[in-house]
Amino acid sequence: MVQDLSPYDALAALDFQIAMGADMAIGEDPLDRYALSAAAAEQKAKAPAQAATPESAKATPPPVPIKADPIGDARAMASGASSLESLAAALAAFDHCELKHGARSLVFCDGRPQARVMIIGEAPGRDEDIQGRPFVGRAGQLLDRMLAAIGLSREATDAEAAVYITNILPWRPPQNRDPKPEEIAMLKPFVERHVELVSPDLLVLMGNISCQAMLGRRGITRLRGNWSEVLGLPALPMFHPAYLLRNPAAKREAWADLLALKARLKRGEQP
Ligand code: URA
């Protein structure tokens, strides 16, 4: 039954129908549209007499609709969170983002909050949506191998070797489409508060979306490898591991960036 479908499955069913060439929604029973338009015309002809508005009603102004303020609400909810748990709860209660209703999971974080390195990715994909953890699909497995090459891991228990991982968006966009600017804008206050609460030594911005959100700039090919400052912290833009899977030749630059990250961590240890 259609009403038993989850939003996720309903979206998948709709995708399937669109892929099969369906371009119009129709019902089970035939509709006589000629009869409908005749009835509508008749209704319209009667309308002026019925709709005559009394003078007293004209004088009352219609109620002013309260304008939704997703960014303002996000700022208030994020700044009110005093722990990672309460930030996750605030995100779960945030209702302005449509993505929430099509996703299975709120993907908040993985790794160790005491880590010196915080990685900010783009958005969950299918695997992340299913498991509720960031970077667990193929790109995530490559990310784990890249981190291991410089002695870092999301499972490490000591802060020196640990990483903490989150995304700009906590909900999977349909068909993994790019996040829209308004989605980024309304979720950014949560990411900023997330960074404040984790308080890492360094940020790694994985890919264009992360750079667009945190630096206000795109063009990862030029940005990568160049340290910037975000929320008072050193931030290193890097190629996204999903990009590296599609463009293995770019792994050479990614390796150079990993070495730069390792060197910066080492320098930070010195008094
Ligand atoms: N890509 C991302 O940017 N984040 C994830 O969690 C998974 C894939």
C-alpha cells in the first residue's frame, strides 16, 4: 500500500517511475475534464453575486503572515546548544530543511571529539544515510586509508592520532545532488557551533561544498593545499575522496596535502 511507504521509499518509487518515462500524475479512475470545466465556468458566472463582500469585512486587514526565518532559527537553536548531544538534538528538532523529511538518518558525526583534527565533508550519501555515520561508503573507505597513511584514524583513542568527522549537511540530498545555497546557509550555524564545541586544532575542508560553506569560495583545484583561516582555526582545503576515486591522478596532490597536514600537526606540538 502506498501509505505504508517511508518517504525514502516513496522517493525511490517516484524516481523509478520518472526513469520509466512517466511525466504526469493520474488517478485510478477516468476523469471527464469537459464536465469539470463546464461546472467551473458555471461556478465562475455565479461568483460575483455570491462573493459580494460586506463593507465591514473590507475594513479588516488580513492577518500578516509570520515570515519563516530558517537562518535566524538555526542560529538561535545552535547557539543554545552547550554540548554535542544537545547540538545533535537541536538539529533533529530543526524543521526548516526539506532534506530531513526524505532522509532515513540524521548523520551527525563520527570519530573522537577530543581529536586535534576535525574533517568537514559535504553531505551523507546512500551508505551514510543507511548507517547514520559520515564517510562509510567507498569514499569514506578511501578517506580512512588516506588518514592511516599519516597515522590518523577515527577509531584512535588518543587525541594525537584521532580525527573527528562531520558534514555540512546532516541529511542526504535526493540522488546525491549538490546541496542548494539556501540549505547550506540554514545549516551553517549548526556546523559553526559544532566546530566551537569540538574545538579542534585544525580543520580539513573536504571538497568544493565544504569550501563554499566555510570559506565562501569554490574552485578546489586552486584552493587545495593552501591553508586558510576558518573560525580562528587553520583550515586546509583538500580534494574530496569521491573526486579522487574518479580522478586517481589527483592522488599525488592529495598526498602532498596529507603531508602538509601531518607537518602542521607536528609543528603544533612544539612549544
Ligand atoms: N561524502 C561526504 O562528503 N560525506 C559523507 O559523509 C559521505 C560522502
